[in-house]
Amino acid sequence: MTNLDNGMLQIKRVYEEPSSSDGVRILVDRVWPRGVSKERAHVERWEKELGPSTELRKWFGHEPPRFDEFAKRYRVELKAQLPLIQEIRALAETGTVTLVYSARDEEHNQAVVLASVISGS
């Protein structure tokens, strides 16, 4: 959870129960999560282009030892999405935004990297 001025940016697995404290829920996976209906996901936006490229996602394979290199490569990919990142940052500065993802690993995933890019840390 990251505080941004008067708002907040947080991350949450799509498989967790949605909460009223989630604010605007944005799915940041390039592929729709397996076994989750659109109603159950309860996302206001699906920003596929913020997910890592298929090539990068497959290379990473959710292997924690590759995470640092994955994060570096993913940050390079995200440079092409600067207007969208700025839009989400602005939303998070005035309210709560929850980046929703499907990976099992809560520490080594694209939402962790994306949240740090959005918050500028």
C-alpha cells in the first residue's frame, strides 16, 4: 500500500474478495485470469497494455531468482505507457486505486513493479 498525497495505491490478487476499500480496481494482466468471471473480478478497467509482454512474461515464468531482471525489463516496456501511468497516478492521488493481478506470488509479480513505477519509487 502506497500513500499518494490524498489518495492510495494498493495491489491485490484478483482471486481475493473485492472490498469497498479497493476504490477503482484495475486489472493489469495482459491475459484474463483463468477461472474468474468478469462479475467476480469486479474490475472497473482492464488495462492489458500495462501487463508485461508475452515474451517477457514467458521468460520470467514467475521464477523469483529472475525477478530483478524481469523488473528491469518490464520498466523499459512501461516507458511506452507513460500517459496511461500518469492517468492512473492522478486517480491514485485523489482516491484509492487497486491494481489487480492473477499471479500466485504476492512479492514477485508485475503489479509490484507497476505500483512502484506509478508511485515514482
